[in-house]
Amino acid sequence: MPEELQKDPLSRGQFLWMGALGTFVGAALTIPPAVYILDPAIKSVLQGRSDVPEEWKELGSVFDVPAGEAVTQLVEFTQKQTYDAGQPSADRTGTNVRPLTNAVLVSWKDGKLPSVLEGRSEEEPLTQTERNKLGRKINIMANACAHMGCPTRWSENEKEIVCPCHGGIYDINGEHTGGPPPHGLWRYAFRISEEGDIFVKHQFHVKHEPKASKPYVV
Amino acid sequence: MASLRARTRQMGRDLTDWMEERTGIVSVMQKFLYEPVPKRGKWLYTLGSATLFLIALQFLTGILLLFYYVPTADDAWDSIYYIMNDAYFGQYIRGIHFWSANALIIVIGLHMMRTFLSGSYKAPREMNWVVGVFLILIVTILAFSGYALRWDQEGFWAWEVGAKIASYTPFIGGWAITTLLGGDTAGPATLSRVFALHVWLLPAALAPLIGIHLYLLRKHGEYGAPFEYAERLSELRKQRHLREYEEAEEEDEQE
């Protein structure tokens, strides 16, 4: 049957040329579409680019963080996805840069109000040492569960952070205490100003897990 | 013990036979790949295949464009800007979509002209001509709606003008333009409609019609093929001979 189909017998040279040409044409047909589709992955994974520009956004004040619980505060980042080429030019107004709202869980370490803030008025500026101290005592965590990314929240009854999807449980410091999550909650890069305002960046790390990947969903 | 070469050859043969027996792939390929075309004007008979190839390109690159295109009035233009300036090979993919669409219209025109001039629309192939007319209509609307999807000044106003033309339809003008615009003004609803037409409705209508077009072509074969000529010509000659013979007889009788 194959011999019947093959009307002209090929020489070895012809066969090799056909192979080379086939490889070239095959590559020309498949590589561009594949790279085109993988564009976001290449930019994010290989080039480390993010949809969210690197900028500090105000979250709230350290004076508003209560003792004994983790409160949810909202922060708005800007998000530039495919609809924005990332280089707004003069004739492009940038109206398509849209807000990306993140819910941030904020708590004091072990729920205890730091001594720095006890009986302190908000008028008085914080010194560098005090700010460093506060920075070590505060937890600023993404509310996205480390398991599948569902939004977690503080449970007043259980005194822990719980996830509604698959029962992930974290303590007030965002450390994993139960359920399927592989590690604790992601933490934002943050700084505290002299006035006690917290600023966060859309950058994350996990305590004790230097290799944890990005949370992606927030 | 047979040589390695002989064994490999036998294995290939066995595999092909196995596939043929179960799927009929070899005979199907033969049936689809070989179609006799007339000796006269042979290259002109490739225009249909060229059309099919370009439409296949439209489908493939169109699917790829959908990975980035955002069909909303706010984002449509920006998403194309992204494809053209930022996405890897975006310019290349969209370039193929755009230029092959342009070429498609030209090639369809030539294909239609060849069909007309070679008389291929005549019996028993009339229905294939009719299907072809529907195909060219669909492709024209596809090209026009694709233009509007860019949502730039050109595309937007082209659709406006097209809708406005439709508004002059007697009796149903108002129905036509509000249906095309998705309201009595142009806006986000307009773009949604154009998107639905361009990406879903028209391609879905196009695909089965192409199937019918090809089926009918295969059913009747290319018109004007030498085999067909031969049969018809011999028939004509026979008739002429008969006529001449009868005329000669009549003349003989009159003398």
C-alpha cells in the first residue's frame, strides 16, 4: 500500500532535504503562535514583570489596628493588563489603568498591642527606632488563602483566621495551624511613616518559606 | 532472518494496513487529495483551494487574536494596541489575519470570475453557485464586521455608515439599523453585536456552507474536464453526423 501511494521514489539526499525543509516550515508555523499565546507567561515568569506597577500605596494607620484580632483593610493598586501597553503616551489618556483592590489582614504579633503605642497620642511623630520596633510587631498579610487563594477572614468566635473554601486555618500571625494550606499567609512588603501610616507594595513573601511562589490571585 | 531494512519496510506496511483497515485513512486521503482538473486553464482551478486556505488562515489567526482581544468599547482599541506593540508575534499574527482577509476578498472575486467564465455554474452545478453566493455574502459581512472590531475611527464610522445605509431599507429601515447598532445610538452594545457576528454567528454559518460547497464540487467534479469534454463532444459529433446523413438522404430523395 505505501509503495503504491509513493509515486516517485526518493533519493537519500532528497529525503534529508525534505526533512530539513519540513523542520524549518514546521518551526515557522508553530513557534510564533506558541510564543504569542505564552506572552503573559514569558513576561511574568522569565522577565519577572507584573501587571501591578511597583509603587507604595497607603493602607491605614498603625493607630487603627486593634489588639486581639486581625482586621481587614482595603488597598487600591493600579493594574495594567493587556488593554494597557504599559507606556501611556501623550495621546493615550491612561483611563484604562484600573484599580485592583486587595483585602489586607492586619494584626499585632500574638494580638498584643506593642508597648510603643500604649498611651501614645497620634500627634507625636514616631522615631526610626519606634517604627522599626512596630515593623517587627505588625502582621500585614494578604487575605488570599495559601491553599487555593480563597479570601480568608478573622473569625471572632474561634480567634483565628479561617478560609471558607476548604477549611484552612491560620493563627493571628498568619501562621498555618490547620487544614490543607502548605504554608502561612503571604505578607506584603510594607513601611511605616513617621505619622504611623502603613504603606504597602504589591510584593509578597512568606515567613520561613523563601521559595513560596506568588499568591497570583490578589 | 530478514534484513533490518526489509523488516522496517514490512512494519511500515503493516502499520499502514492496520490504520487503513480501521479508519480507511489511506483511501480517504487519496480521495481527498486527488481531483482531476481540466487541462485548459489548469492554474485557474486552484483559486478555490486558495480561498479555502485563506479562510483556514482566518480561523487560525482569529482564534489566536481572541487570546488578547477585549470586546468592550473601553478596551477594544487598547487590546489591539497591545497586540500590535507588546505581545510577542502579535504584529505578525494580526498582520496575517488582516492581509489574508484582504487577499481573501480578491481571491474569491477571481474564483467567482473563473467559475463564471468557464461556465461552471451551469447544470447540474447551479446549487454550488447558489451556495457560493451565500459564502461570498458571509465573507463580505465578516470583513466588514472585522473592520468595526478595531473600534478605531475608521472601523467605528464604517459600521455607522453601513448601519445608516441599512436604515434606508424600505419599511424595515428602523428595525435594521437598531438591530445593527444594538440600540438607537452606537455604543458598547454595538461592539458586542459586531463581536458576536464576527466571531460566532458568521463563522458558524460559514463552516457548514463550505462543507456543502466542497461536497457538491466532489459530487459533480470540475466542469470542462477533458473526460467530460470527450464524452460530450463525441455525443455532439454523433448527432452532427446523424443530421448530416439525414440531410444528405433528403437531398438524395429530392433529386
